Amino acid sequence: MYPNLAGQKGLYLLKQLKAFKHKERTNPIMLSQAKGLSDQDMKDLASYFNSLR
């Protein structure tokens, strides 16, 4: 039901988070999650999920 983000490439995740935040990708749930994230928050999340198996 939910995507598995573990092991995804960090740059890909960062790009997608930015796209949701700037409404370049539309999804009400992700928009509400991404809108309050700083650039550093998004980098940290992308790095975290990239580090998981």
C-alpha cells in the first residue's frame, strides 16, 4: 500500500521531496508532509532512506 523508500538513491528522493514541496508533483498527503521541510530536512531524509537496506 505504501512505497518502500529504503535504499532509494538519495538524489532521487531529494528531487521528489522538492517537487512535492513546490507543487510540481501533486499528492495531498505528500504535499502536507513536504511543505514544512527545510532544504536540510529534505537532505537528511534522503540520506537516511538511502542508508537503509
